[in-house]
Amino acid sequence: MSVGIITSDIFKKHDTSEATLTGKYNHPESPQRIESIFLHLGNKEIWKKSEHILTRSITMEELYKVHTPEYVNSVKQFCQNGGGRIDEDTVTSPESYATALIAAGSILQGVDAVMTNQLKKVFCLIRPPGHHALPDQTMGFCLFSNLSLGATYAMSKYNVERILVLDWDAHHGNGTEKIFYNNKNVLTISWHQSPFWPFSGKYTDIGEGQGQGYNINIPIPEAFTDEIFIETFDQIVIPAARQFKPQLIMIASGYDAHHSDPLAGLNLTNQAYQFLSKRAMALAEELCEGKIIATLEGGYNLDALVNGVDSTLNFMHHPDANIKNDYEREKDDNKRQIKTLIDSIIKIQPLLK
Ligand SMILES: [Zn+2]
């Protein structure tokens, strides 16, 4: 068995609903996201034949490698005092702190499974998500930077020296970028709608100091579709990854670039997630013995979320499965914009020269 899933009913305990004067407000980052995945994928063959790995809480020592003790304590206190809106977008409940510790710990379990060769690929279906969380600040529905904590753990416990992060969530992975901005051991690549919240992620932000050349941003104009993700994967991600030679690939796997997502304004079809997942698996096979850890980020249309997770999990099990070559193409004018963007990125990224 080579594919694992890490998930749990525990992740439904992070309750983001709010009582308002007009009734209950259901936050888009809701427990129903995990519930839908269980409901629609739980009986499928790819779910049943995956190894199900136990979750665990991250320890304080592991958490402090990325987040400050003061910050961790402030989140703990806030939740213990009843929770509520901890920043303008992020809602917590009394159980959110403990749940977030388990979400982060799940990635570490995934790292253990993959780095000890117990499994080749692991999908962490967890919440709260993590890619916006900063070392000392909650942001965008995120409390702790799950993926960064996993990458840091892989580097310290298993001496991994090169980790490739692919973030195909519709929002810029600003937290992950910030945490590794000066670090040449982690090549972070983020596709994101731009301009769009959190309004970072310019293509000219290529890392700093030792990390210069190890951060690649691929800003995508609103309403663009599958073709720009697939073209940039082929012309930017693959050559950069071949230069970088990762020992592990981690995916910040959000599904909110789908055209039906209520928050973002990109127009991907599910076909795009099939293409992206298939390419990521092939890249892992070519460069790092198939080692991949994916972690759930955004995705707020429940059908699109379920179909996206299904696609990624399917290609984890069947990396050679065929895909119909009928993804959404762009109009000629957009094709020119795609070419300009790719040329601009290639020009300034050292790994692509
Ligand atoms: Zn997102």
C-alpha cells in the first residue's frame, strides 16, 4: 500500500458558525467541508484502499519552530475564553485551538509515514487550513501554518534539504511564502488570482537573502481558466523543479480556483485538478521517489471540493490514469497574456535561466 489518508471527525469540532441578529451565519470554511468529503468519498475504492493514519497533536516544541510562544498562547486563551472572530475573517470556537494542534500534527504524521518509506503519498484532509497563517498572526481562516510546520519537521527530523511546495489554492500562500522567504531549502510556488485577497504574491517577489530564487509567484488574472495553470506548470514548475531536485513535494491543495467557488473568481474546471494532480505525481516519481504530502487548504463549493479531492486522491493511487484532453482553453488575447506572464517569470527566476 502506498497511499495514506489522514483525517478525522475531530476536524468538525472547529465550529465556525456564528449567531447573528438575523440567525445563524455559516462561515464558508465550515465543518460541512470535511463532512461532504466523508459522505461522498468514504465508500469509494480509492478511499477504502488508502491506509488510514492516526492524527496526533503537534507538541509545543514542534509548533514553536514556526510560531512564537506568545502567539500560540494568545490563540489558546482566545479559544478557551469562548472563541469568536479572532480576526476579520477567521472564526474560532472553544475547541478550535485543540483542533488546530491536531491539524498541524497530522502533517507531521504524514511526514513520518513518507520519510520512513511506510507510504509514498499522503493526503491530509484537515481543517482549519494553514497557508495564510503567519508566525505571529491568524489570517484568512488559518490559525497555524500546517504545511510549513510539516516541512520544518521534515528538515529537522529527517535532514531533508530540498522541499518543493506547490500551492494551487486560488489565494496567495502568503504565510508559507513569508516563513520560507529567506530559505533556500524550500522552493515555494504559488498560483493565485491577482489582484485579489490577500493582495500579495507579485511575480517579482522571488525570495530574499539565501532564499533569493526560491520563491515563485504565478499571479493569474480574474476569470482565467485551466490553460494558464497547465501552461505554467509545464513551462515554469517542471523546469524549476528539475533544477531544484526536491527530495519531497508538498501540495497546499485548495480547490477554490474552481469556477463555482463562491469566494474566488477563477474559472477552473475539475479537469484542471486532474491535470495538476497527474503532473505533480509524475514530477514526484521523476524527482523524489514519488514522495508527496498534500494538505487541504481552501475550496468552498462543496461539490467542487469533493470532486477536486477525488481527483487528487485518484492520481495518488493511479498516477498513470488517462485524462480526456478537453480542458478549457483561453481566447487569443488571454493566450498572449499567458505568454507575457510566463516570459516575465522566466526572465527573473534564477532556477529558470
Ligand atoms: Zn483559498
